[in-house]
Amino acid sequence: MSGGRAYPADPPQGEATRLVAGDLDPAITVLRLGVTPYTQEDRTRRELAPLIDYLRRSLGFAVELVPSATYGALVSALTENQVDIAMLSPASYVQARRINPGIQLAARALSQGSPEYSAYIIVRRDDRAQNLADLRGRKMAWVDKLSGSGYLYPMQVLRNAKLDPAELFSRQTLYGTHDAALAALLQGEADAAAVASGALSRTCQAADINSARGIRVLHKCGRLPYDALVVRSGIGYQALKKIAWVFLGLNNRTEQGRRILADTWNLSGWMPADDSVYDGVREHMDLLSVPFATDASPVDLARRASRDD
């Protein structure tokens, strides 16, 4: 499904979503929500605070936000039961299911009413590059090897064009977040960057609108399904169902939803999802032979980038 509105029918609300005795293992006293590091941790905590409060009230249960340092670290936390719920990038979801097939898909995120987003390779507006081959000898900013838009899809586009990244670029760096990759481009540390369309939208909405105007899309690298909302292996059906209801019942069609989602990465709600939605992402990962997740820090990834790619 591409574009348009995709909100689900209204799920149960109120008492029906409250977790009760028997829904969870008695040893669980707080539900830990892990999130992908799309931006800095302090910004993530600030922007998701209204969502966490909504989850606590709707589930009638303690919920704790657990920001992750890297995409791979979140996959590891989920597959090792260190978080109970996770908002995973498409590639991270595929990776997590490969490691632990017991992970349960609860919903799929929507942004600006759409279930999909675009992957871009961008340059500064005044850059001389007119096509991908013009990036030869330049510095490239990636996000993370488990980022569909910030690595996998653009990397496959380059290979389809018979452009070997190791030969094309003079330097490749993994910056860990979309915001950091954008900043590297704008500050001249990189000549091109691979980012999600949503990252550009956030920049356009930021106070420094001049920065957004200084960016140009060099190449569109395809569309991906938005993030997977998942529940870890071992969480029972009743808890899974109620967690899904709570997320599916939140969207920006209501005043409450607009208030809660106002600053959350342009999220506008969630919709039901089937695992097959992410088959295209699986294909890209298989073509690029993506290894299992790593919990290495963004700094370590950046240091390894030039020799790994």
C-alpha cells in the first residue's frame, strides 16, 4: 500500500485495554519500550514523553522508555528480552525475527497518513553532482547498516548502477542517526548522505529552515514500509492484544492524538500489519548479505566504516 490514509477501524478502548492479573508474568513490573536511535537521546525522551504517559494510562501499567545507542543494540535488547515492546526500523525488524522468530508483530507505523516512506541520497543544494557517478572521490555519510533508508536501499541502488562504494567514495562513515548524517552533510564533513524522507521533513519543520533549503535530493532510492511495532517473545496473547489496541487507537484524527503525536518523528498513528509487508526489506538484506546485529557504538561503527565498506 502506498500513500493515502490507512488508519484502522477504531479498536477497543478504556477498561478493555487495561492489563490485569494473568495478562503478564507476575515478575514483570514495568513494560520497557525500546526505540530506534533516529535522533539524540535527550530529544527522543522529550518527544516521546507524551506517548509514554498515554501508554501508562491506557494500559494501567508502568511503562519505561529505553532509548538505544544503535540499531543493532536495540535488536540485541529485544531478542535477549531486555525490552518488552520495540519500535523497530524495517531492517531491524527483519533482523530481530531472524534471530528470534518468536518476536510478535503488533502494528505498523504511519507518518503523515502514509504507511511508507522514501530513501534518498542527498547533497547540498550548491553541490556540482548531478548523478550518482558524480560522487566519485567524495565523502559519504551513512546512518547505520541496519537502516533501510540510511544504508540498505541506497547501497543497493549504487550496486545496481555498477558503482562499487569502496571505489566510488574517498571515505564512508556511519553516523548512527539520520540527524547526525544530515548534520555532517550540512557542516561539510560529508559531501552526500543517505537519509529517510522523514528526516528531511523534520529538518524542514525545524527552526533553522535555511538548512533545509540548502539540501537537494540527488537520487530517490525506493520506498519502505514504516517501522514495525513488536512485542518480545514470551509475552502472552492477551497482553499483545491490549498493547496493539492501545497503539492502534492512537492517531492524529483526534485532538488527543494530535497532542500526543505532535513531536514524535512525524508519526500520525499505527495500522495492522502482516509480516509479508517487510519482504522487500528482506530481499535487500539478502542481496547485501547483512550480518547479524551488533551492539557496537556509533563511534566504533564510524571508525570501521572505511574498511568495512
